[in-house]
Amino acid sequence: MMTSDKIIRVSIWVYLAIFFAYLLGPLLIMSLTAFNSPGFPRATPWECLTFDWFSALFQDERILNGIKNSVLVGIGTIILSVSMGLAGALMLTQIWPKLRATYYTIIIAPILIPGVVIGISTLVFWDRVNRMLGLGADSFLSNGLFLTIIGQSTFIASYCMLVLVARLQRYDMTLTEAALDLGATHAQAFRKVLFPFMMPAIASASVLAFLASFENYNTTTFTFGEYPTLTIELAQKVRYGITPAISALAFMIVILTVFAALFNEANIKRKEMVAEARKDATVGELAGKIEVPGILSRNTPAMLLILLLVVTVSVIGSSFVYSPNQCIADVHEQKRIETELRIQQLRDQRAKDAAEKAAKEGAAPVQKQTAPKAGNNSGFGGVFAPSTLDNSDN
Amino acid sequence: MPGFLKEYYKRNGTMMGSVMLGLVLFWTVGLIILPQLSMLDFSFRPNLPPPEIGGPKDIYTLENYKYLIFGPEGGGQDYNAVDLAVFYRTLVAAIFVTLFNLLLCYPIAYYLGQNKGNHIRIFALMLIIPYWINEILRAFALRIIFGETGVLNTLLVGTGIFDTPFDFIRNDIALYAGLGYAYILLMIFPIYNVIESLDHNQIEAARDLGAPWWRIHWRVVIPYAKPGISSGCTMVFMLSAGALAAPQILGGPSSLWFTQLIYQQFNDNSDWPQGAAYAIVLLVTCILLVLAVMRLFKVNMGDIGK
């Protein structure tokens, strides 16, 4: 019994290891390629440590422009989709019960509709509206920014709605009623009572909306017009020739993500520790100031965060001093020597073959049918059968 | 003003009520319903240059749908074999990607859902981090690995398993790995959410009654997790059938995904109605497939997105 338990436990860990290797391995290897010097992103063979791909990235006009457009689209999408999501969530609590299921299906559907379809329908519909209003091709309605924000908000609002509904379910509607009874206007009741309650959910919906907008490709690829976002630029680059500069960008996004995640974890951990300290505190301590443990003590995520920060800063610092030129030159030299060696070998081989051939033709011309004939094809390792060669000779 | 509207305005105030109603109507009608109807309408029209739109030639026609099935008129073929094959392959591959993801993710979701502790939080973090990174970059990462001189080939040739580099991209292995990779999180989270709420005592009880582990899963955990499983499967299936970035980056030169055909109609051929028709076919087929499977397993639409 004990052994079978052990087997199960070991197999669980092996499975977890394989799973996370599949999940994180590609990102790790991609990050490595950002520091390797060959012009094609590869982790093997390792040639030279270099930071040049980062400077290449920062000099790329199209990438920088893409980031700018992505931020613009992201802000627009946050505003539009969070407000639509909030309105949609509030409406869900009020709508006529018979209509509720239909309404819910309609506002949840955009999550399931393929992004390509949303992009196309947005493009086709607003093109038609544009024509019906008699506006030209350069009007506001056919502007790439407008179309992208509209297209993305169609489904991102559904994500926001789901996040907001979860919080709204815990809201006590009588609070709003109390505010109204006390003479607040509807707008005031919303701003002073409901909105502060919804704030955490609105914040996480905004983050979600921005991330979804930032990484969207399928919808944006039909609507971007004159405003290619970062994702669009990346896709163009990846499709028509890839360079380690893209790995450099990916590496920075990975690092930023890890930072954000660790920061979030450290914050949660700290809050937990404060709550724990409060629980044990006496009344007197609560009235005065509570002894809160320092930021770093027993807070693993915070410690990791500081460690990562130190490593990052020192790597960036050393990147200004470090120059891979010597190493690149060495590798270059070595490659040159290798190539020369190979040429020399080929040359020797050819000379040897020629000598053999001459010897054979001189000594035993009768054996022509059976002996492998080494002509000027010897460099190809005798891929041609001797008989073929004979035929071509004749 | 009808009674229910009057009551609605009384409850929300004129200003707030109007803003709310306006936003909801803009979203549901202006962004969801009308564009889809407009696309449907568009798919039944011939491809005309802008001045002729609305003119006498602008009539309803089934031409665009006929094209998908029978190919160009006078093309000498009975059926549009190329496009139909791409369509069929897309659907079958999407189903396989979904099943692969389900098999891969169910144990993880079960493990995360039924265990507590610090390491679970770290695992959850490690799950989420790849999903904050761009879809394009994830595909790019896989391309580095599966490329002809990529890590995997170097490893396989270096250890002597293969003599020559294996072309993963031409054989579509890279594509399937990429699609599976792209939507892991969407499969894990719905299942995890459901399994987390399963009382561990139920599993203990089943074990005490002598059920082997596979029967515990078959009779207790899986029936309980059915809404999560169907939700995850639906999302992964729809997203991988509608994926565009992964096939463009990881697909071989000769193999197309159906969305790439739509993309070509729009961007290379400038034939919008044809593209719209293909999009409609994809959308309707996917929805019908999902509904059929949900009917088969007796799951409700309302469970999706929970």
C-alpha cells in the first residue's frame, strides 16, 4: 500500500514537471536567444553573450510606433469596454426575468465568436454605416483606431461584464435605496455608494481589458487600417523573417510580467501578515499602533522581488560596460579557420581522387565498368552511381 | 411610454437610466447584433466596386456559398476540393487539439483544485505568466524550438536519434503543439473552478467504499466537473478553429487553416463578400457542432463562461 502511494506521488510530480516544462520551456529558450549573437534566434550553438539585440529593438521605429498605437487602443478599449460591461452587468440584475436568458446569451456570445468573425463584421458594418451617411473613405468611421477599439470592445466588454457581475452579486441593493431615501440623486448614489464598492472589480476588469486588447491579433488584423498595433507589427516581422530583437522584446515582457506577478503576491502576503498581527493584538495595541513585521521578514515573494530587481539592475549596468566584439571576432575567426580547413580537406580529397583516377586509367583501363569513377563529382561523396556517370560520359 | 420603461426610469433616474440603457443598446445592438446581420447580408451579395453598390447589379445571390462547395464557375472541377479539404482539416484538427488539451489539463486542474498550500499558489502563478505574453510571441517561441536548426532538432540530431533534422513545421507538428499550447489556461481554469468546489469528503467516501481511483474520477469527479469541462472544451474548440496567428506563424507552407482562407479573401483578393460568406460558414458550423455536443452531454448554455 505504501509503495503504490509513493508511485502515485512520484508520477504526479513527474507529470507536473513535464507539464510546466511544456508551458515554460519555450519562453525560457526564447529568452536565452535574446542574448546569443547569431542573427537568427537560436539557443544552440551558443556563440557570444550580447546585449545588441536590445539596442536594435529600441532603434526599431515600427516597434516603437506599434507600442504607441497599442497603448492608445488599450486606453480606448478600457474606457469603452469597462463602461459597457458595467452597464451590461447592472442591466442583468434589472431585466425582465423572461428576457434574462436571451439577454445573457447575447452578451456572452462575443466570447465564443471567433475573433476573425468579429473583425470582419465590424469592418463590414461600419463601412456600410459610413456609406449610408455619405462620408468619404477618410472619415472618422473608417479610421483604424476607431474600428480597432470598437471591434475589440465587442468581446472584451463580455470579459469585463463577467468580472463585474461576480462582484455585483455581493452588493446589497438596499444600500442604494438607503442613499436615495436620504435624498441623494441617482447619480450621487451611483458615484458615492455603488462605484466605490465596485472599484476593486473595475480595477481588475481594466487590467484584464488592457491585456486582452494589447495581445489581440485576430480582430485587429482586419481593422487596424493606418494604425498597426504592436501585435500586428510583431506578426509581420515574425512571418517575414525573424531576428533575436523579437526575443529581446519577449524577454522584457516576460521580466515585466514576473515583476508584476511577484509584486502582487508580495502585496497579498503582506496584507495577510498584517491581518494576522491584528488578530493577535491586544485592545491597547489596536488603539495605538500595531507592530507590523517588516516588509521582508517571512515574505518570500518580496524577497524574490528584491533579488530580481538587484539582478536586473546589475545586468543592465554591466551591459553598458560589456562589449561582445572580441568574442564575436573570435567566433568569426574560428568559423573562418573551420571553413578554410574544410576547403583544404576538399582540395586534398580532390587531388587524391585525381591521382587515383590517373593511376587507374593508366594502369588498368579495363576495370572501367566496376571501379568507382571519381570525376569532378567527388565532392558530393559519390552520390552518383558509377554506371550513370559512364552513361553521361558516353 | 410603456409601463416597464417608466418603472425602469423611476428606479434608475432619468440621467443614469438613459446612460445605462444607451450603453447596453450600443453594445448589444450596435456592436453585436447589427454587425453580424450586416455580415450575413453582405455574404449574399456579389463583389462589386464601390460605385456600383446599391445599383441594379447589387442583388442577392448564393454565388459566394456556391464557390465554397463547387469552386469557380467553369473551373472544370465538380467540387472546390482545396477549400473544402482545408475546412474539413481545420475542424478535425480543432477537435483533436481540444481533446489533447482536455487530457493534458484535467489532471492538473484536479491536482490544483483538490490541494491547498503555498506551492499551489506558485503553480497558479506559473500558469498565468505565459498568458500575459503575446500570442504572437508564444508562437514565435515555439518556432524557435521547432525550426530546422532549432533546439529540438539540435537535440535530436546531437543525441543521434535522428540522422537529419526533422521538419516539424512542414509536418504540422509545430502547429498542433502551438495551438495546444495557446489555450491551456482556458481549459484549466473552468475545470479548476468547478473541482475546487467539490467537497473532498465525497472523494474520501468513494474511496472508503472501495472504489479504485479511476472509478472515483469516472463516477464522482467528472460528472461533477461536467459544466467546467464543457465550458473549457467549447472555448478551446472555438478559439482553435478560429485561430489565425498560430497557423500563420507555425503552419507549413502548403497547409492552410480555414481562417487563413478568409484572411486571403479579405486582404489579398479584396473579395469581401466571399470572405464574409466563408466567415459565416465557419461561425455557423462551429456553433452547430458545439450545440450538438452540448446536447449529447446534456449541458446548458448558461454554464459557459462561469
